[in-house]
Amino acid sequence: MASRARNPSHWAGNHEFLITRVEPSGRGSTRAASKLSRLLQSFRRHWKTYTVALITVLALLWFVSKDGATRGGGSRTAFFAQSRRGACPVAYPKQSIKEISKGRMPYLLGGKPPGCKQCQAKEYISEFCQYGMVGHGQCDDGQRYYLTQLWLDREFHSILQFTPCDLWPLLKGRTLYFSGDSQTQDFMIAAHCFMYEFTDLGWRALDAQGKTDGPKKEGFVWHTDPGCVLLPEDTRICFIRCDEFECVKKEVVERLAKASEKRDLLVLNFGLHFSEAYEEELKLLVQQVLQLRRDGDFPFLLWKDTAPQHFESTYGEYPQDKPKPPMKCVPIGKNFPPNEGADKWVLKNDHTVEVLDDEFKTIAEGGWRNKITNDVMSKAGIPVVSTWNETLPLWDFHRDNGHGLECTHFCAPSAPQLWLYLLYETLAELAKEKRIETF
Ligand SMILES: *[C@@H]1O[C@H](CO)[C@@H](O)[C@H](O)[C@H]1NC(C)=O
């Protein structure tokens, strides 16, 4: 795929190739006195090549200067989809671990590629997606460097070097739907932000027919109505806010059964707004989705597990006495008996959790919610984006919700960006196993 964007030296070499090529072709075989006549002779000899090159450059410029392709955008999309297969529309040279350990910000945490365009825009999404803003639920710069260090220390290099051009071939040509509660909304925003150089920095309402033909709207898709961000080559990232099963049934399952395609992806999580019937509802939902996919067009379903919370309670959950922010967020188990102050688990470099105290064994099972959902999903053959383990140590990355610190939602960029990387890993694995197609 994006081999040019992956390797900075190769990319620079390409550029040089274009410049030096013009000179020798004139110099070697003529004695023309002036540079101009050499150039003219060269042009006469190679006019076909130059014309083709010029037309290609103009066509590319025309394509890039227009906003991202719209769904069903006609022949332009089809033409370029063919000619640019395999290429990443934005250059994201791979960052080395050495550069990152010297302070270069990973793309996932807001690092900018050289020559980026949307990063120059003076508007909210552009500024938000570069992170480090004060307020707006963002982490401060210190937290971004601390998170980088945390991953460097644990040799989690792949996440630090992750580029939008790695994700692009897995998204290209389809709609990626996110549906769920406010955590999933943060997850969708992480995806929107990571890919913001590919977008027009706006969103469009998603209608009942699955179309996004309406006007561009400002800001992020929020939790009012379903909406999408448009990317080139018939690609979209959409969000349908649903906290509970009833909504998922109506707004996601019924809607997408009528207005989506088999090649699309649906990333689903609802877990924090838990009901008595959760397990039964989930089983029903999964069977329904599998049936819809067998019978016709319905997206490929991925379940995202429920991330840990870090309230001051035994397993980090919101305490029974319902305290109000500002609250103190803490590492799960550490300040609880037995052995107050002692770590109760440790996250290993291979992403597994080792429990140090039997009392806390549900930590290794992903907490009680995920224990239930992981079981339902694995029995149904639905892939799970497992975020629990790697989110455990992020107790210090929660955010102020306007009334003070609370310990469910995370500041950006932190946990939601981690989940995006883990979604990428899951999709890459599915593509390798040929369970999803790439276009
Ligand atoms: C999380 O940790 C548990 C316990 O060690 C392990 O069984 C599980 O495979 C880990 N999950 C991931 C995604 O690595």
C-alpha cells in the first residue's frame, strides 16, 4: 500500500528524481548553447512524456484541490479509484522510534506530517485534532508526552508509529459506522481526528436512505442526529448515538438493514448504561445482525469492549453513593484491601494482565461486563476490539466534564486514540484472514 508515504527517504528520493531527470536528457546529446534551446530540444524529443506528465499533475491537482469525493460522486471517483489504487492520498512519512523518543509527537497524538493542508485551517476541528488545546476535554501537552513515554517504556512501538496511511486501505471504499454511547462518540471523534487531513473538516447528516447529500455542517457529529464525515474514494466515517438496546434496534439495526452495504463496517458498544436484560438483548441483537447479513446487505459487525473506569471504588466503577464531580481518579485496586497501597495487577508488554491478588481476578477477565459480552461475541463469531487491558493504566487521563474531573471519559488524545489503534489491528487481522475485503 502506502509504501511511498511509509518511508521518508524513498519519498524524498522520488522528488529528487523528478528534478534531476530534466537536465541530463538535454545535456548528454546536444551542444546547444543556451539552456533555453537545450530545454526546447529536449521538449521536442520528449514532448509526449512531458505532456502526459503535465496532464497527470494537473489532474491530480484538480482532484486534490476539490473536497473529498462524495458518495456516488460519479465518474471522477471511479476514474481515480482505478488510477490511484494502493496510494495514500496524503503523505505521512513513517516516524522512527528514535525521532519519537527525541520528542517528535506521534501522529495518533496530534503530530503533523510535513506539508499538511487541513492542519493549516483556522477552525475548530483542525485545532481540536492537533490536540493540546486548553479545555475542550483535551489532555495537556504534559499528558501527551507522558503517554508517549508510557508506550515507549513498554515498547509499544507499533502504536507510536501508526499512521493514517496504515488505516486508509482498511477504510477505503466503505462506510465505517460507530454506534454507542458517549464513550463510542469519543472513539468516533478519535477516528475523525486521525483522518482529518482526508476530510473537509465538516460533517453531513445521514438520512434514512443512507445518503449524505446535505450541506456540510460545522464541528463534529454530535449526539443529536446520525451523521458522517466524508473521505475520498467513497469512504465515510459515521456515527449513530445509542446508549441502549432499544435505540440500537431501531436506529442502527432497522436503519442499516435498509440503507447500508455488505462492505461497510459497524463498530458497536453499549455497556455503561447496563440493564438487567443486557445479556439476553445482546444475544438477540447478534443473531439478528448475522441473519441480516446472510439475507442481504448489512455491515460487518465488530464489538468494542467496555473500557475500565477509574473511580475510587474497588473495581473503579461509579460508586453507589453517586458522588458528583470533581472526583479523584485512581489506579484500580491499589488503595483497596487487602494490602492497601499495593498494586493488584500489572500490564505486561505483550498486552496481557497479570493479577497479583486473587481478589482482583475479574481485572484479568476484563471486568464483569466484558466477561459477559466477550462470551456472547466469541460464541457468535463476532470479533471484539479488546481495549480493556491497555486502558487499565490510563487512570490519570480522565477529563473535566465542565463541572470537574470525572473518571469515565478520557481526555483527548489518550484512551480513544488507543482504541482506534486497536481497531486498526483488529481490521488488519480480519483482512489478512480474508474475513473482510479491501478495495
Ligand atoms: C488481557 O489480559 C488477559 C489476562 O492476562 C488475557 O487473557 C487477554 O488475552 C488479554 N487481552 C489482550 C487483548 O491482550
